[in-house]
Amino acid sequence: MSLKFKRTSTQTSPQNAPINPAHDFCNLDGLLTPDERAVRDKARAFAETEIRPIIADYWERDETPFALLPKLAALNLAGGTIKGYDCPGLSAVAAGLVSMELTRGDGSVATLFGVHSGLAMYSIAFLGNDEQKQRWLPAMAKMEKFGAFGLTEPNVGSAASTIQTTARKDGDFYVLNGAKRWIGGATFADVVGIYAQDDQTGQISGFLVEKGTPGFTATKIQHKLALRALPNADIKLENCIVPASNKLGNCHSFKDLARVLVATRLGVAWGAIGNAQAAYEYALAYAKQRQQWGRPIAGFQMIQDKLVRMLADLEAMKIMTWRLSALADQGQLTDAQASLAKMHNAAKSREIVALAREIMGGNGILIDNHVARHFADAEAVYSYEGTNEVNTLVVGREITGVQAFV
């Protein structure tokens, strides 16, 4: 049997202009369903028309473009793969494409949306009881209520199962004490999912801490050099009293929480593609128009070598992540597969944005040329949602059967 592949000069999508094959060399577009293309095009158009024209100024000033949030809400994409409760019920592929396209516009806006739509909403959808889902998810899907996710701590990063925040039962309430760090959106969120060691079970439990709860303080972290348009917070929990009804009804251990982390880790892998895609496109366009010795620098061998290496890694990232997202849609994605995607894509994205900066020379560090922003943001992606090292060891444990870390 012979296989025939016909390569066309352009690929088309239903809502957008033809896709430049230099930007989609392995034709990911051809692997998508019409619904997935429509979702992708919606997110791409938002990034192009709403995010890119304004984000450089916000990023440079370390300010959040809150005016974008109602427009983002109008896309009806919040909640990702969650079905019901006014959520869109997207495929894992479509939800990943949203992350990719928003990050292609800006990592700060994409991460802010991802924390709310992914970590916060998935915590309630996967781990909450029916009453908690009914109360929060419809409003969060409309982005009338904003959510955040409190797991990382000052002294506990990727080893999330060893968190030190405590929850002590006291009648019809729980008393939370501890600290959280790097919590995106916590300074203005209406509800923050806080994870703590439960004194009743000795396991990790989740608690929905609402805005204004006494004993809860969120302070913006200053002087960040990445994801600057996203407010991250230090959280202090000092005898923070939470009603027992706000304890997530189906979170009984770290294993339960891991369901949320696996789902969102795949979204971060897609986001890493977005940073790389943007940097590659900017570098390619620059190389074609930048003149040196009377010709575009795209015509020099060293520049073409860099562009082709960027493209090869970028396309490999896309195809692997699409495949793992398809497995997620079939209920077959493993923890290690999600870790592999995040580890691989974050590392390759870091290399691609660095090559883009090289191609653009000194102009590559100017914020108006965008690559410097993606360069800085890729550094943050390399560390959050599990560091490169921890995700590597998760995969290593899967393939060897031997745990190499405590």
C-alpha cells in the first residue's frame, strides 16, 4: 500500500486567513476538527486584535490590563474542558489551542486566564461537591467571579505533596495557618483554592477561601522580570477561619489534587508553544526585511540554520502535545506524559526564544519588538507547574520504575 501526501501552498481555516505553511510546517491545522479550528481562530483573533496592540506598555509598567477581562469573558472559553455549569466543554486539544494562541499574544494574559479557567475552575469541577459546583462554576465561566489557586509555598515548590500549610477542624469551621507564594491573581480573586494538611486525616485537603475572609492576606510580589502583566501574590493565612462547607468535598489526598495538576500541566505545555511560535514568527519576519551587506539576512546560511532549528523543535512540540491532548480526550493521559510535554516544551521554548533574540540582534531586546517579552516569559514557564528537574524525574520514574527523588 502506498501513501500519497499532497502539499498545498496554504492551509485554510474557517474563520481566519490562510495559514502560512512556514508557520505550520507539519500541518497541525489538518489534524484539527472544525470545532477546534473555530476555537483556535477565536483565541487567535483576540490575541491579535486585543492583546498584542496594547500589551507591551502594560508589561513594561508591571500592570495588569483588567479592561481585557470582560472581552476575554465574552469569548465563552473559561472552564475549558468542563461540561455543564455554563462551561464550554471543549476538547483537551481545543483548550490547549486556547492556551497556545493567548500565549502567542502574551504569556501574562494567558497565564491569568489559565489560572482562573484551569487551576481554579478545575479544582472545583474535579474536587468540589455539587453545591460548590453550582455556586461557583457558572459565575466563573462568565468571569463574573474570578478564581485563583494556592498550592506553592515559600519553602515548598514542585514537591507539592509536602506542603506545610495546616487546616485544623474547629466545630463547623476550619482554621488555616501557613503561607503561599507566586499565586497568580490572588490579589483580586473572589475565591482562592487553598490546599493544606488536614489535621483530621493527615492528608491534603482543599478549601475555598473567599475574598474578605479574616486572616487571609494577599500581597503583590514586586520586581518580577517575567510575566509582568500578571499579578502574583504572597499569601499569609493567620488563623484564617473557613466554613466547613467550603472544604472541597472530593479532595481527600494529594492523589486527588494531582488530577487538576495533570490537566493544567498539558495547558502549560501548549502555552510554551505559544511563546515559541510568536518568537519564531517575529524572527522570521525580521530576517526577511533586515538588510545587511545589501541583502536580507534571511539569505545568509547562519540565519537559515537558526530558523530551521527553531522550526524543527517547534513543530515537534506541536505534534507531541496534540497527540497527548488527544489521549487526554480519550481518558488515557498519564501523569508522566503530561510531565514529559511540559518538561520538553518549556525547555525547547526557552531555546527557540533565545535564537529569535539572537537573530534580531540588539533590536531583540526592545520591548516594542515583542521577542524580549516572550524571552523573559519563557524563563518563568521553565520553572512553574513543576520545574524542569521535577518533571524530568517524574518521567524517569515512569520509564525505569525507580524513584530518584524523595
